Amino acid sequence: MKTAPFTSRFAILDVRSGRAALAKRIAAGEAVRVRVDLVLGSQHSKDDGISTEFSGRVESVKMFKAPGKIRRRRSRRAAP
């Protein structure tokens, strides 16, 4: 698998099976690290000058054994 020639900062996952247990973990403040195999098949929104949303079919979702930590990215702005 190689790195894609595009980037993304967030995704929304439609959860069916196990959604109540996942919601409980998230409500308790736990970050759950998953890897999603997604086949993008359509453009979901127009380009707003910053990003364009795409949607597709989820092939699989795999959860890591240890919960993930939500990392806050540091600003890349140069100091004035």
C-alpha cells in the first residue's frame, strides 16, 4: 500500500453494528483508533475553496488493540 496523492483532515463514519458500545466509549472520553478501508465512488460536495467531500463504500473497519490518543496538531504558522 502506498501513500495517496491527496490528504484529509477528518472523516465521518456511519456505524451500524456496535454503535451503542462505541458511543458509550466515546462519551466516556476514550478515543478509539480504527483503520477504515474505503472505496471512494462519488463526489459528495462541491469544492468550497478549501476542500471537497467524497463518499464511498466501506469495505472493512479494523480496531487497534490499544485506544488511540487524540493528537492536537501544532499550528504551522511562523512566529511574527
